[in-house]
Amino acid sequence: MRIHLRPLTRAAFLLWLMFASLFSSLTAHAAKRDFEMNIEDTRITLVEKQQYHTFAFAGQVPGPLFYVDEGDEITVNVNNLTALPHTIHWHGMLQRGTWRQDGVPDVTQEGIKPGESYTYKFIAEPSGTMWYHCHVNVNEHVALRGMWGPFIVRPKKPTALEKKVTKDFILMLSDWDSKYANKPGFGGLPGDKFDYFTINGRSFPDTQPLRVSKGDVVRLRLIGAGDLVHSIHLHGHVFQIAFKDGFPLTNPIHADTVLVGPGERYDIIFTADNPGRWMIHDHVDTHTMNGDRPHGGIMTVVEYTEIKHDDAWYPWKNKKFQPNFYYEESLKKGPGIYTDDVFKGQLIQ
Ligand code: CU
Ligand code: CU
Ligand code: CU
């Protein structure tokens, strides 16, 4: 069907089109992202038979991925289904003009009581690798109960280096004390002895490989979600420490090991130019233990797809690969808020 427009109508139409496209380009980066999230008593498995009672965001540890654009309007309605009060602090968010959304009990709000709800509203700024966590009794709720998740804000102006990234992974590091595994409401005291150490809530060998191919530019977003400092060493590659707490470094530091302290984020970027299987692990030896057994904890393998996994002695020869363990599939999809069964525990009624 052909539409004939009179010259005047056509001019008006073109003018409208110009304004409409200008308006949409101005507002393109300010999507509204609404999310409803429960906090639930959830039992997760750190490794093998070691389970842990957590207060889990959306019943999973880590919590759902918030992947948004800089400037997006975020609304999160939180329902507390547990027996203790909680809040959510959006670590890294500036909260300009919205200080009451900062999630600190007795400073910006009252703790969200059991059975109650609270709605957080704020603008996603600045950009970078952020995270969120409870701010009530952090010694227990963050350090021992899995109350944390990743919050990635995509920048309006990405750096030249991050534009080259072809594989994007999130690794949240944390520590656990097995003596409090079944004692919710307890733990988080000086002298506690952490004896389990996880990446995204799992210890080796129940972590997953980081799968890359030759030529990939790989970004690992390391987030210190626990109580200890982790010394992350990647074998066979030089990486650039490109971002600290979400902010790009003017002069990225070349390194093979980086210290990640509680609350800190480091984004490290490397070119996958050396096909093989390469360890990436915590160089603090006691953090590669599962309880009293060595060869566990914060440890995984960068596996090149070019290398076969048919060596009989390779412990992960027949491993059932769980994609999205590092949120890599969600990150490919672009902005959104993502839950995933790979992190879900069992609800404790
Ligand atoms: Cu809490
Ligand atoms: Cu924090
Ligand atoms: Cu090493």
C-alpha cells in the first residue's frame, strides 16, 4: 500500500519524526528497571557435602545479577521472608539526592522487619563493577549468610580496552566458617575461623572452568564479598588491572597476581593467547582448603576450547559443565535483571 501525503502534512510528519528520534536518543539510556526480590532462608551447598544456611536474595547465592545501563532508574521491592531484619546497601552507587536508599540500618532506614517489605529507588551511577549486600549485622549476614550479589552498570562511554572484551565473567569471593553452617543468627565474631572459601558460592572442585578460546579478550570482574583478602593468581598470562571499584585506571597495571580485599572490586583483562589449561587460584594457601583438606577452595581452571579434556587423570575430564556459573551467558544478553537456577539453594521452611 502506498501512502500519499500532502506536502504540508509531509513536512509536519518529518518534523515529528526528527523530534521523536531526538527525544528517544536522549532518553535511550534511562530505562526503568523494576524488580521484586524475596529474602529467604535457603540451604546452599558450598562443596560436596558441606551445606550452609543462608539468607538468600531470591533464594540464590550469589544473588540475582543486576546488569543495567548508567543512568537507569532502578526500583527493587524487597520482601523479607526470614526471621531477622535486613537491608540492602548498593555498594558503589552514589545515591545523589537519594541518601535514604543507601540501605544502612539506623542511619538511612530501619531494618526491614520479618514479614515486611521495602522499596528501593535510585539511579544507577557511576558505571562499573558494583555489588549489593545486606547491611544489618554484616559480620554474620554478609560474611557468613551469602547476602550479596553482583551489580554491573554498563558505561555510557566505555574505555577502548573494555570495548575489545569478548568474554565477560563475574567472580565473587567469600569465606565461610563451617561451625555456624546450621546456626542462623550466630557467628561473625572475632576469632572465628574461616575454613571454606568460595567463588560464586562454590569451592573447588565444585567450581566451574572459565571457558575461553584463543583470541578472546577476557574480563574477570573480581569482587571481594567476604571477610578476607584474597590473592588471585592467573597462570600463563599477563593481565591488566584495568578497573578498581568500577573506575578505569588511566594506566592499567600489568600483573599476574592481584590482592582483592573485602568490598573491593578489580576488573582484570587479558588476551587469551596461550592455549592450554591454566590454574587461577587464591595464593593464600589456607584459602585453597575445604575444611581440613587441601586442594579446594578458591580455585578454578581457565580451559581453552582448543584443548581436549581427554587426559585420564584430569579431575574435570567428565565434569558436567554448568554454563552461566560466572554470569557469562546473562552478560551476553545485555541489560536486565537475571536470576539463575545454577545458584539456587533449597528453601528452608
Ligand atoms: Cu541481613
Ligand atoms: Cu559494602
Ligand atoms: Cu599459582
